[in-house]
Amino acid sequence: MKKRFILLLIITTFLISASCNKESDYACGVKHPEDNLPWLKSILNNRMCTEIYLLVFEGTEYLVVSDCPGPDDIAVFYDCQGNKTCEYGGANPGGGMCTMPVTFTFEFYLQNRKLIYKQF
């Protein structure tokens, strides 16, 4: 009975740790931005399946909050202060509000984004 309890505890611990995937410690000058940037933490507290990408474009870091992949997923770009700078995908792919530099392309985003956090 004691062995089953320990085995159950090990499996539970593994499943809980596997539900959050942290691939990088730093973005926007802080360690674990998903925990240490209040605006980002607030967004994550209100979502279920979310991926956070780091994108560096022309020397500026952006955090991109994206729905988990699906037919209607949307990616919302934020600067490090939490200001929304662009939207991509959803019902209007590539046609949402976007104040990124004029040289920015969504192809650049798709090729250069770096997954730094995922929650299920």
C-alpha cells in the first residue's frame, strides 16, 4: 500500500511539472517572465492553453501570447511593458491591429519566434 502511494505521488508530481513547459528563463530583462511580469501573469491567469513566444525584431523584444495551435488561434504581440502592438490570426489572419515597424512581416515572426513558455 505504501509503495502504491509513493508511485501515485511520483506520477502526480511528474504530470504537474509536465503541464508547464519552460524552455527559457529570461525575456524582457526578467527571469521567468510568466511569473515576474505582472501584466503577463494576469493574462495567463485568464487563459487555459497558451504559448508564449519571444520575438526579437530590430533589437526590440516582444512577447507573443498565442492560443495553442488550432484553426482559430490568434497571436497577440506585446512590448515588454505590456502594450499590445499587433494581432495575428483568428478570424482575420494578418488583418488585426498592428503597429509593428513597417519592415516587419508575419513570415519573419513565424521563422524567428522562440517558444519560452507553454501552459495547458
